[in-house]
Amino acid sequence: MRFIHIADIHLGATPDAGKAYSAIRPKELWDTFEYVIEVCEREKIDLLLIAGDLFHRQPLLRELKEVNFLFSSLSHTKVVLIAGNHDYIRRDSYYRTFQWSENVYPLFGEEMEYVAFSELQTAVYGFSYYSREIVEAKYDTAVACGVQPFEILLAHGGDEKHIPIHREKLEKSGFAYVALGHIHQTAEKQERGSGFLKRQRILYAGSLEPIDRNDIGIHGFVEGEIRQEGVCCRRVPCAKRQYIHMQIPVDERQTAGSLYRLMKQVVEETGVENIYKITLRGSRDADIVFDTANMDAYGNILEILDETHPVYDFARLAEENSHNLLGVYIRMLQGCPENSVEYKALCEGVEAILTNMHGEKEKQI
């Protein structure tokens, strides 16, 4: 029995609203979801498992109709889904009354239920959220009842406010596979070139597309196959973008212009479609100012953190300012190791005092 497991699609979200690329992100979420549907049809996948948060908030009726159209285009695949904490089943939710295509099996009950597919020798269990938060560890008591040879649990949660999950309990639950949702990043790493995740049967799919700046790494879906001897899974990347956190080393030879060119080159080599958080580390010429607000060449840098420190000739400054606050401050901290907190305080303090001194001189002029 072959399946694809996805979660946290968040249709209707607008990640990083206000950024240059944010206007097209909602469509990219839909496009990637539609790509998964195309893979299901092309590969004749038996089950598409959606482990919650298909939508970023309460789905609109027209959105449900669009999703249902995509599901109805599947000639072989059956779809099983649950509602998560973002698209939970509110009292006025369209989930309650919507008429799905005959190949769609929503598990929208508030308590555990299942749907059995005898032709696949498979049953899928799950329940849906009826509120934004559920603090009870409801999956601790979930067990496979043996209605079919292969049984799967759809589950959404994993933190203290959204159904805490204890893996040791799930390991003993009897399910052939546990399809998890809610956590956008995946914990285990697939060895490059190894293909399948060996002996992994309790997996977070991760978000189909990265939604938040902390959703770093590769995103996509889990493709799996359940056989008599067990389950085999592999991760298939398909997201259009990645969030990438990187550090760029800087030294005192760097100018604002050369740093701009360096960052532009790094983004080009890593991928201009990706979204970046960049931290500048190292030292800089004390006379140089990095205008980080104007260093985003492609409009895809979320944040630039300047953690560099200026390089000063402390001995010269101490001698020239021997009778004022600056000289006293330098003598107090001079000689401490460069990687120490004291050295950082020395650099930041000297910079602050010099800035104040320059400001006073400008006022006098």
C-alpha cells in the first residue's frame, strides 16, 4: 500500500507580509499543494494522508470547493484528512456541512474514529481539533484495533498547548505508521543518497512549504509504502523556497560597498529564490558603517544582524584621551581576550563614548 503524507499546508497564509516576494507566496502554497496532487495521480498513490492545518485559518467556502476539485481529479487515490489547530472545526465552520468528493474521507469527529479500506487492507484513524488548543495528551491512549492488517494514525500536535505527544506511547500503539502534523521542521535527517528512512514509522511530514522564518531546511512530503515486512519512507523535497540562516565573516578590510557585493554573490550562489537571515560576524574598520537596511539586492533578506565589532587602536586612543572618560574606560578593560565579554564591552563602550564626543563637537560647531 503506497501513501503520501503531508501536513501544515496552510492554504490562505501570506508568509512575511510586506516583503517584496510576499505577494506571490499565497499562490505558491496552492501551487505546491497542487503539485502533490499531480504526483498522487501520476504515481497512482493509494492514500493521501493530510495530518492537519490544510488551511491557515477557517476555510472559505470557495477555497473548499477549489480543494475538492483537486481531490476529485484523482482517479486512484483516496484522501483522508483531519483538521488541526489552525483550521479547527468551529461552530460555524464550513467543514461541518461541506459535501466532499466520494474519494475524500474526512475524520472530523472530536474523538477518535477510523475509516477502513478493505481493498487496501488498511484502516486510518484520527480525530480533529474543535478548539485552537488541546492540552490533554489524547494520543497516549490511541491504539490500533485490528480492523485491518495495516493501520495508520493521523495525528496533529506535539507541544504543551497542542496535544503533547509521547513517542514511547505511540511506539506501543500498534500502528504500522503514524502520520504527524503541527511541527513544521523535521527532526530526523535522511542520509544523502540512501533513499529511504529505514525503520522510521512515526514521522512529522513538516510543512509542505516553509511558512515562518524559523522553518529552515528542506520542505516537502513523505512518500511511503507499507509491506508485510514493515514500512519504508522517504522525504521528497518540493517547496519553492527555503529559509536559510547564514553567517558571513567580516574583517577590517571590508567596506560597505564590498560587503554589499559579497552578500549579493552569496545569495546568487545559494539561490535567489530563497529567503535569508544573515548574521555578520568578525571585526570591521572603526571608520566604516554598514548600512544593513540597504544591502538587500534581491528583496529576499528578512534580517541582517550586525554582530561585528570595530577595530580600534586602543593604545593610541588611551594616550590621546588620558585625562577624560574615554582614556579611563580603555585602561579599565584594555588587555582582555578578544573573545571575552569584557572585550565586547570595551568595543561597544568606546564606540558609544566616541559617538557622544563627536556629537558634542558638532553641537559646538
